[in-house]
Amino acid sequence: MSVMHDETASNERSLNFLEEIIEADIAAGNKRIQTRFPPEPNGYLHIGHAKSICLNFGLAKKYGGLCNLRFDDTNPVKEDVEYVDSIKDDVRWLGFQWAGEHYASDYFDQLYEWAVQLIRKGLAYVDDQTQEEIRLNRGTVTVPGKNSPCRDRTVEENLDLFTRMKNGEFADGEKVLRAKIDMAHPNMLLRDPIMYRILHAEHHRTGNKWCIYPMYDYAHGESDSIEKVTHSICTLEFDVHRPLYDWFIEKLEIFPSHQYEFARLNLTYTVMSKRKLLQLVQEGLVMGWDDPRMPTIVGLRRRGYTPESIHAFADKVGVAKRDNVIDLGLLEFCIREDLNKRAERRMAVLNPLKVVITNYPEDKQEFVQCVNNPEDETAGKRDVPFSREIYIERDDFMEEPPKKYFRLSPGKEVRLRYAYLIKCEEVIKNDAGEIVELRCTYDPMSKGGQSSDGRKVKGVIHWVSAKDAVPAEIRLFDRLFSSETPDDVEEGKTFKDNLNPESLTIVNGYIEPALNGVKTGEKFQFERLGYFCADKDSTAEKMVFNRTVTLKDSWAKIASK
Ligand code: ATP
Ligand code: MG
């Protein structure tokens, strides 16, 4: 699989292939459009699911149709209400409202009845072979399978055995119900696929009512059909399942839902499987499902992503028919674009260096006016306290600067954003030779940052007033994996070996007072540093901020190469 760094930068786009199909259907008189988003409640949703949600709900909306939320809860062992709730939350947060909330488990009676119908038609049978025997007798792509010795059971015998399976007379794995199709079919999935297995397990919705559970292939298309879904959209790996999807619908003579496949979303530096994400959570390798480094929707949300940025991303990615990997930079580009327009600016210093302005009166306190958002006039201005002692960013000073270094250095002048011009007069060091403080002078005539005599000062740095600033914990994130495609591993290694040990850096910095006490989830641009979002770990004593993304747009650079 190749990593795509470019392709979809433009905002104008032509119809994707699903829109083309739908428009052709509408033109042919099939005006009712219905889709569904069918998650299995066995984990938290990730950005790949977000793509599918935007697609399914988006198509329904665009064509005046409906989209259902259907929980594909046919496997009692791995599923849980915690996941059901989080999935509903995620869909709502993305801005969508489902027409109907359904559960495949609500259809268990209907599915059972239909299975009985197939048995009556001679199209399904109970098989006593073990799992292993079934596997061996399926043959291979080049070798046809062998018929089960149970394949020719009479309808009566099958009906009796199936009823007894349902009644709990057999142990797990003792029997299965199979569709009677063709053991030599070139598509292996049609070699008498299993429809029901015995699982004596409690289901999170149906409790202990059932001890037989339908397989995905049998339940999925039938559920679509029950809901009268017109366009059942799934990912590419299901294209080989489509003939089976159609077979059941045809033999049962029920509403003809149709399945369409598109390429699943893959992102660089991420894994995108609930099973693997669950592993990271269970093994404590991340803070939880909502760790801001996770590609989960809850993770992205906590990181500071907005629903709008995810919609924009889903749109830019488009709908492909072939698998590819999208550059994580595209996702970052989308949040940067959104927050640039909407996030108010504030000042914070991550790695503080104290500056004393020696000619500034000791007891003076004044305010400078700062623009809240240059992209949005309605955001207004705010007053930020300024005083004799301030913190600046350690990297904004160099004792021996190279050429073209426009920030602060001995004897040089720099502009404090929205405040004054200051000049570095003296560097104070401790016994170990480390710089602990700078002594500067300021030009009292330069309030607002302009010199009064027209001299040019190129560098601009941000700052906070030392006595007014509030200490805060700031979490800086890097990619969770150090490999572009963490799933590609050598023998004996796993995707976890590709975790980036430096994906989280915690710093203790200072924020301007206006940032103290902001609500969890509020988003800001910290001038010159990036976009940040207040974290739920904030307390009355200490604010915690997550860096959503830096200001630098690495994607635009890659894309224009
Ligand atoms: P995972 O492998 O991560 O568990 P899944 O496909 O098993 O994913 P489901 O809950 O079955 O997860 O998926 C619900 C819907 O989301 C399905 O229609 C599925 O095709 C779609 N989906 C899942 N992953 C992606 C992805 N990476 N890109 C696009 N759609 C996806
Ligand atoms: Mg699945």
C-alpha cells in the first residue's frame, strides 16, 4: 500500500462514485435513499468510523433520505453497553442524528424464523462436524471442498435439531447451522457458510434468551433488509461477501438492500483497529480510550479536534475504491484551518526564562491591548497585564546568535507582542553557568510595539507578566507511533514495537491570567506555539492544556513537493 501525500487538497470536488450510483438510482425512479451506520459495540470508534459516519449520514442528508444507527451486536462475548453509549455520543458529537436506533439483536426472532424458512426450502442444514473438520473440508482456493456427512439431512431432522440447538440441548461448538450452497464454489465464502453457532453466553441486551447467535453474513444483509436500507455501504474487504449478502436476500425473497464497498481509511502513524486500540488501553500503554494521542473520536475530541475539522477531513479524503494510506498531516491541516478561523489567541510560555526590565518602575502595573483573533474582528480585544518582570520562551534568547537570528540576544532589541521594544543588557547565570535571568531595558515610547523613531525591529516574541501569570501543565503530543505504517512489522515483532517512546512530553509553563479557569474543551491559539485545548484533568489549583497541533503546516509543504 502506498502512502498518499497529495491528491485531495482542493475544496471543489466532483461526485464520488457512491453519489454517482445514488443519482443514477434516483434518475431511474428509486427516490427513497436509506443508509445505516452499523458499528459492532466492541470498542470505541476511531477516525475510520468517523469517515464511515460522515459518508452514511452525509449521503442520506444530501439526498433527502434517512440514516439509521444500527448496532451489529451479534457477538455477545465482546460487546458491552459502555461501547453502545460511547458510540451514540460520538455520532451526536459529529453532528448527526440517526433516524432509527436499532440493534441486530432486536431481529433475533425474525432471523431465527427466516433460518427455519431456509431449512424448509432445503437451503440450510445442521452440521455436526467440529470447527476443525469444517475448516479442513472447506478445501482451498484451488481444491473444492467436501460435502459434510450431514449435508443431506431431511428437512424434518434439520428442523428438529435446529430447535434443539436453540433450546440449549447442545454445548458450544457441538453443532452449527449452515446454508446449503455449493462446497465447490469458487468463492470460498459460499461453500456452505455458517449461519448460526452455539454460544452459551449472556448478551448485553437479550440476556440469556438465546444460546445460538447468527453470524455476521447472515445477520447483516437481513438487518439491512428489515430496515429497508437501500444503500448498504461497507469497506472493501466485504466485496467477496456481497454474493452471499445477495444470496440470502434472494432466497428469502425479502426487501432487496444492496451492498456497496469503498476503501477503508488508513492513516499514517496510527493503527486503526478496535482490537489493537483495546490492547493499548488494556496494557496501559495509553491513558485510556480518550488519550489525546489515540485515533479514537473521544481521543481526537480531547485533543482539541472539532467536528467541523473531521467533516472537512472526511470530505478531502474522498471515497476511494482502492486501499491507500492518508497522511496524518492532512488531518492536522484540517484542524489548523478550522482553529485558525475560530480560536482566540492567548499568550503562554512553555519553557520560561525570566526577564527583568530594569528601567520599568517597580510598582507599575499596566495593561496592553491584545487582539483576540486577527481572523475574526468580532472576537474583539482583551487587556493583558504587563509589569517589570516577565517570562519569555527560553528558545527566544541566544547568547551567541547565528546570523539572521531576529529574536533576543545580548545588545539586541526585540518586540514583545502587543507591548514594548526591549533590549537585552545583561545575562545572569548561576554557578553552573546556566542562564537564569536576563536584564533588559525597554523603550517607554514603544507601547503597542512600534518604535517612535522609525527604527526597524524585526523579531517579535510572546511573553507573560511574571506576577500575573498562572502556572499550568501543558501536554505536548507527538505521533503515537514512530513508523509511518505501524502494522508493517518484521517476524516476531508487533505493532506495539513501533510505539513512539516520546509521544508525550509534559511541561510546566505559565499562562496569561485570561486562560485560568477556562472550561474543559475550550480551544485557543497560544501565540507562536500552536493550538491548545483545556483538558479534563484541569483543577481549580492547576490548569492542564493539550497541544492539539503546532502552527507549522508540514502537510502543505509535503503536498506542494
Ligand atoms: P475495526 O476493525 O476497527 O474493529 P470494524 O470494521 O470491525 O472496525 P465495525 O464496528 O464493524 O468495525 O464498523 C462499523 C462501520 O464502520 C462498518 O461499516 C465499517 O465498514 C466502517 N469502518 C470501520 N473501519 C473503517 C475505516 N478504517 N474506514 C472506513 N470505514 C470503516
Ligand atoms: Mg467488525
